[in-house]
Amino acid sequence: MKKLIFLITLIFISSAIFSQTLETSSKTGKANTKTVKASSKTAKAQAKADARAARARAKAAKADAKAAKAKAKVVKANAKAKKANVKATKLSAKTSKTNTKTTTLNTKTSKTTKTNKKVTKLSTNTSKTSSKPVKLSTQKAKPQLQEKEVNGPKIKFNKTTHNYGEIYTGSDGKCVFEFTNTGNEPLILTKPRSSCGCTVPTWPREPILPGESNKIVVTYNTHHNGSFNKTVTVYSNAVNNKNVVLRIKGKVVPKPKDDLPVKDSKGKLPENK
């Protein structure tokens, strides 16, 4: 009987311990589940934070790139402004020179006008006090006065044709056409036009004052053999001849080859002594 009671007691105690063990393991499982959930939430939060940081870095990089482009644009704008200032300075210098030349020309023109007035007064007084023969002389002088009334720039070339003759291939193909402003106003040339791309003219850009001379240089490309006959048309504000045709002609021949040494009867070249 005692053994039976002991066994029943032992069984009861064992079932109680087993029940407590089950409860403890259940609690432990729930705690582990909560821990796993917390870890998952933490990982998600960390991933979101990393993504936000990456986005912020990308935005910062784009902002830096934009700032660099803006700086480059500012540098280019400053360079353009400097070039514009240099051009404006050069233009103002040219303008001042032109104004100086114009002032000189106006001074000369005013002197000429005064002289013409004196001549007119003198001719008037002479016509009043002279006889009929004097009247005839004044009538002859009228055409000269009419020629002087034609004001404006006039162009006169010392020659309008240049003949090179025969020139070797690759030689200097430059020639010079000199001209003079024989009028009483500044002479201005515009861009001359050549009949071929092998003929290149250079001309003065600044105004040519009355009485002054200058030149037009024409360069022909002598790398092509054969005869040539080219023209260059000069445009200007001249009242006597607005379009002047300059002509160049000649023939390009190949350079002569040096004589080669002749072999003797034995096939040997002569030796230098």
C-alpha cells in the first residue's frame, strides 16, 4: 500500500513538472518569436535608413554636378566678356583713328572751300572789271570748275595687269598692285573677289585718305603646272570706277632636274678629285 501511494505521488509530481516544463518552453518559444519579429523590424528600419542615405548622397552628387556646370558656364561667360571687351577696345581705337583722319580731311576740305570762295570772288571781280575777252576766258574756265564740283573718292592703279612670264613650280606667286586715292574723300575698299580659289588677294581694311597710296597683294598658287589667266575684282566707293578688274597671267613650268653623272665604258661612276 505504501508503494502504491509512493508511485501515485511520484506520478503526480512528474506530471506537474512536465506541465511546468511545457509552459516554460511555450513561453520561451513566444519570446523567441517576438525576438525574431523585433529583429526583422530592425532590419527593415535599417534598410530604409540606408536607402534614404543613398538617395541623399545621390541628390548631393547631382547638386555638386549642377554647381560644377554653373561654375563652368560662369567661366565661359567671363571669357566671352573679356573677348568682347578686347574687341570693343580695338574697335574704339580704330574708330578714334578714323575720326582723327576724318577731322584732318574736314580741315583740308574747309581749307579747300575757303580757297574756292576766294577764287570765286576773284573771278567775279575780274568779270566785272574786264572786257569781253576776259568773259571768254571765264567761259573756258567753267568746265574746270565743273570737274572740281565732282566730289568723292577716286581710285587710280599704277597697273591693272601683271605678267609673271614663266615661273617654276612652287615659286613665290605674289604680285603687288599699287593704287592712290586721287579724290577728296576717304576711299574704302570692300572684299575683292577672285575668279578662282587658287588666287588669293589681300587688301587694306582702313580708309585711304585723299592723296594717300596703298597696295593690294595677289598670291597665285604655283603648285599647278600650265598657263593661267586669272582676275581679281576690286570693289570700292570710288566715284570714278567702283569695280576695277586686276588681271594676272603667266605659265608655271616644272623645275629642271640636275644632270646625273654618266658612267664610263666600264660601268663605273667618275670619282671626285
